[in-house]
Amino acid sequence: MTSHTVSRRDFVVVLTAAGGGLLLGCRVGDRSGAATAAAGAAPPAFAPNAFIRIGTDGRVTLVMPQVEMGQGMYTSMPMLIAEELEVGLDQVQLEHAPPNDKLYANPLVGFQMTGASSSVRMLYQPLRKAGATARVMLITAAAQRWNVDPTSCNAAKGMVSHPATGKKLSYGDLADAAAKVPVPAEVTLKDPKSFTLIGTPAKRLDSPQKVNGTAPYSIDVRLPGLKIATLAESPVLGGKVASVDDSKAKAIPGVRQIVRLEDLVAVVADHMWAAKQGLAALTIRWDEGPNAKVSTEDVVKGLDAASRTPGVVARKQGDAAAAITGAAKKLEAVYQVPFLAHATMEPVNCTVHVRKDGCEVWTGSQVLSRVQATAAQVTGLPPEKGVVHNHLLGGGFGRRLEVDFETKAVRIAKEVEGPVKVVWTREEDIQHDVYRPYYYDRIAAGLSPEGRPVAWTHRVLGPSILARWAPPAFKDGLDGDATDGAVHLVYDIPAIQVEYLRHEEPVLGTGFWRGVGVTHNNFVIESFMDELAAVANQDPVAYRRALLAKAPRARAVLDVAAKASGWGRKLPAGYGRGVSLLYSGWDTYVAQVAEVEVSKAGEVRVHRVVCAVDCGTVINPDTVKAQMEGGIVFGISGALWGEITLKNGRVEQSNFHNYRVLRMNETPAIEVHLVRNGEAPGGIGEPGTAATAAALANAVFAATGKRIRKLPLERQLRSG
Amino acid sequence: MTILNINGRDVTVDVPSDMPVLWVLRDVVGLTGTKFGCGMALCGACTVHLDGQPIRSCVTPVAAVAGKKITTIEAIGDTPAGKKVQQAWLDLDVVQCGYCQSGQIMSASALLAKNAHPGDTDIDEAMSGNICRCGTYPRIRAAIKQAAKGA
């Protein structure tokens, strides 16, 4: 067992809030070690693994291997550990984990990563085991002290007791002795029937700080001598700096330095206002490079041409092509989804202090060890000389799975004396994002004379994010993310062929966006299912249901959503109801029914979304509901309006006026129904988003008779 | 030199008169609870109160606020409406990433201070300038109604 050194963690101070709950405080700028002392923390007497530390003062500190970006991870992970450790959530304090792939790798990918709706799926057993191991060692220590059989002792609320004699000792009293107990190789986990935390609606541990402005995000970092910088990258993607006239910028009070790099210019100043003013005063001439004329139309032409070639087979069952040829009815369609920006509420930012002998980085990242690696690469320092302080993330949605912005911040900081906080303006954040790919799918089906599908082919066409981001995961020409959900088609269709065709975008960098490959596939699959139902002249829910005899969990969520939505009840003219069903590698089943109203002008008003979710074992039911609610809102923004377009090599959108997102007055009533069982936990961060677009598009079809095969919906409705 | 009244205390700052209050609060005074989201009054993350009225501090120059009372998220819990709103936010676990919530709470507190029992339309009007990418809107609406019950 390794326990990392205190020096890597001394920036984090955790204070117990007076009214219960937790304060996760970030003491930045205090590297003397005084931070630890100031917190009054006794040395961690008992650290049986990388997740738990118990001091002789009874302080129980849980180190969070996965980051908190809104998805409730800093509540679910403590629940998993505390359940087995037998402490209350009001008795624990939290720390961000430092970068360390050995201790905190996500088993899904083999390195430290929060994403892919994987945290609970991957850590349900390991974190429980960590808690149980500590509990067993504490009980063993108590039994040895009392000279009794460990099985005659029990643990609860941070105390070990021996009921026969009435003896009790706190975990703090036992910490020193427990540290000397050999770590057991195997421990017995609690029977789920005796859970007291897992499955109950626990209050979020990060709420108190988030309602009073004290929650620390990386953009809030303050350090002695800190400068603030903002930057401009080439408006034409891939362009380079040709010349910079900074005479006017340097005259602005508060502007300290202009940093010119090959691909960007940054203004370093005393505060963000001076930095912004300075940036506006620069005259930058850009060498626009080969992309100066590229537009979205060029991208689509390239995709369309590429889509006519067969792809690599990702799922094959029977001879689908032959079955379609011989079918009574044939249907085929092309579906398209646009580039999307993340637009996290906290614009990307990163603070860096490069010294001769080390580099310190303050950020909010979903891939902490990669931040450490890029800092090492840029500075030429060994990775262990790079200290990375993680923070609460002001939204992730996949944006912070990339280290492009930390890399740029370190490159800028290399040119600056002292610490510098690099803050992207919203415009730079949107125009230099790593975008959700434009996907261009060809899909076809053959129907029996009764309208039942006998064969299904689906060719997914888009870039491989995995090939760049996790190369070992890209095997034999297949990208499991791009085809996620498509290969999991749950409907009972005799012949199925799913293909993947890799097509890299030459201009835009592409990356993960909440819901990843499933978000696009679910829109394609579930819209097309609706097309089949319409051709067969059948009710969309009944049509799907008839194909789910072998998928009882899918059928169950469909039934719950249909019933709760009042499926089949009459709606006013201009209204429509649409359904979608989702299953994918997240191992979660979701059904959604959306109710929309479409105006003559083509405006879509979403009135209601009913969602049923079966994610197997539930850790915190309130978090599951919150993730579905929020995921649906995120999905509606993307489906109705979300679109990044290119003109003359430039991203046309820049801020929330032209990259529109849902607001309070546009938000529908959302109902979430949990279908609970004891199956293995599935992911919940993304399915809510991924199931939304198809439900909306199908509702638009029900309202208008228009089948929308290309997102965003409103643009298509308005263009006729 | 400009004297600002922030959360009941006078603070002297040496900043350009056109500097938005947002950056004065965050980068000069050190009150980082007020957030930067868009810089164009489009998202509401930077909302503070000026003499009790919600304003977007990212587009409000410091010259426009001298002599007026600025209240930020750090002190809104000292007002009756702000206290109720924060408690309702905790009771319903509104927050997710939390980044926009300072602004949401400032807008909601201003609404409740002038309208003790807001209806859905009032909530839409008062809150539609505040964007939340995590999609906490349904809970924000419910929390405002819950806070109003305690009014």
C-alpha cells in the first residue's frame, strides 16, 4: 500500500462546517506545509489504502479519485466508502486526489479519468472494498485490545463496540493500532439488504459551499503576485501569428506583458479587464493557412462522399443486406448531427507557475495525470516536478477530458515570471473548443409484409476520438465510442449489420461531448424506428414494444414512461408526443416521452418530458433524478438549437446570443421515474442527454408530419 | 481612487472608471463568488445587487456604482430573502456543478425581496437571464416556490 506524501496535498484544507456538512477549502499559495498544520489535522495515523485516512483525532478523510463536475460524485463516492467503513456522511471530510495513475486509475481506461458515465460503474466494488478493509482492520485492532473475538464486535458511526461487555472505542482511538494490523487480502462486503446509505437519498456534500460563493473553482485561484492573462488564437482554425503590433496594448494601464507564441497571443495583466482591453488593442495579422476557405458545406461534402464506402463491421447478425433486398418494404435514410461546443459555464482557464525547478498547475480537469504529463512535456521537467491542484469543475461535459487549454497555459506561463492565470473569454472558449463531431450516418431496414423489421443496417461515419485520445481502445478500425448504442440495438431483428467508417475532420478538432457516441446514435436509431413504425402504420410505442420480448428491462422502462406520459391521450393541434428508448455500453436503460408544440414559424416549445430510468443498483436516487433532469435540459439545447458552423475557416458562433442554450422560461416540466432493481450499477451522467433528441424529433413528427433527419431541429423546421 | 460600498463595507479601489464591477470584485477586491460566464450580460453568472436590484456586473462599469450599495453572494445570506433562498437551495439540492448558482441565487433573492409569492411567470421573467448548463432549472423553480412558502 502506498500513501502519497502530504506535500502533494497540502493545498487542500478541509474544514468541517459549523452546521454539519463539509467545506472543501482550497488554500492556495501556502506551500510551506502550514496549510496542513493550520487545518489542525493530525498526521494520518491510519491509511489502509489510497482513499481513506483516519487521524488519531478521529478525523476521517476520504480522497476522491473521481472529480466533481456537477454529477454528484463527491456525494456518491463518499456513500460507497462510508457504507462499508461504517461512518456517517456527516463524519467525513473530502480531498481531491492528486495526479496518480497508479493509485487512482479508472479501470475503464487504465488512467485517472472522470467521464463516460463510468465512475460508479467502475468504483462500486473497489470503493466499497476500501471501506470494508478499513472497517475490518479497525475492528481487529479493537478486538486485540479487548482480547475478544473480532466477530463479537461491530462497527457503526465511527465507533467499534463490543456489545457483550459494552466496551466502545472511536476510530480515532484505534487509528494507531489499526495501522499495525496486516491489510486483509479479502474482505466480506455488506449484504445490500443491510445498506443504510447506498440507495437512500443523501444530501449533496458540496451544496453548502455552492450556495454561498465559497466553492473553489480553478478560475477563483488567488496567489501572491498572480497575473491574469487572456488570449487570442487564430480566428481561422489552424492559422499562425504572422505579426503583432502591441504598442497600443502596452500603453493600457495594468498591462504587463504581451506573450507571442506561434499560434496565439496572450496579454498578461494585473487583472482581467486590463488583459481584455490589451487584447482588443492588439493588431494581430494572422497567417490563415490552408483552412481559410473551409465552410461547413465542405465538411458535409467530404462526409457524403466518404459515406458511400463500406465500413468496418462492428456487429453482424445474419445477412442484413440480402434480407433488405428480399424484404417486402425497404427504407433508407441519411441522418446528420452537427458539430457542437460544450459551453461549460466556467470558461476554460488554468493557472500556472513555472519555476526553474518545478511547475505548479491549478486547474479543473477530468484527466489529472494528463495535466501533469503535459506540464512536464512543455517545461521539459520530470513529471514528478509538476504539482497539479485540482478543483471543483464549473461544468465538464467532456470539455475537461482534454488538456489543450492546460497545455497552452503552461506554454504561456513559461514566458512569464511568477504565477499567471490564463482565462479564455467566452468567445475564445466557443471558437477554440474541441467539438462534438459531425456524424453522417446511413441507415436502412427491410420490413415484412406486416411491417415488422426483418433486417437493419447502420453505417456510422465520423472521426475516431478514441484513436487520438486513447489509442489502444481503437482496434481493427473500430471505435467503440462512435458505435456505442448502435451495436447495442435491443430490438429483436433477425439480421443486423452495424458498420463504422472513420473519417477525420481536417479542420476542427473533435472530442467527447456529454452523451458521446450514444447521443448521435440514439437520435439516428430511434428516429428511424419511428420512421419504420410510421411506414407500418403502427403506434410508435406499440411497434417498439413488440420487438422487446427478449429485452425485459428495456420494455419495462418503455412501459413506465409511456404510462406516466399518458401516451395515446389526445393533444391539441400543433402538439405532438414522441418516444425514445436507449440502451448502450453505460448499461443503463432509459425511455423518454417528450411533448412539444410547434408553431407555424417552426419554433419548438417543449412542454413536458417524462423519463423512466433503470440504472440497476442506485447509489443516491436524488442524484439519478438530478442527472436525468439536467441531462434532458442539456439534450434539449443541443437538439433544438445546438450547432457550430464554419465559414471561411472560422467558427461562426461566439457567445450565448448565437450559441443558444435552454433558459428557465423554455424549460419543460420534467418527470423522472426510477425503475429499481439489484442489477449492477449503470452510468447516469449521460443517458438523460443521449435519449432526448430522438424523443423531440419524433414529437415534432407527431405534431407536424415532418421527419427531421438533421439536427438542430429548429433550423430544419424553418428551412422547410 | 473610487470608494465602493460592498457588502456593507467601504472599499477603496484604484481602477479605471470603465472597469466592469465583475473584475473589480474578483481580481481586485478578491470576492470570487461572483462568476464570469460571458462578459456580455447574456448568462447572469455575474449577477450582484445594486441597491437591492439585480445587475450584471460584467457590463456595469465601476463609475456607475459609486455611492450605491453592492451586495454579492458572499453576503446575500444576511438578507431575509437571501437566507430563505439559500436554505431552499440546500433543502432541494438544487446545485450541480454550482458555477452559475451564485448568479441564480442573486436573481432569486432579488425576486423574492420584491415579490413574496412569485408565480411561474414571475419566475420566468426574473430567472431567464441566468443560464445553467447543468440544467438545474426545474429545481430552481421549485426552490423559489419553497423559499416563498417560508416568506
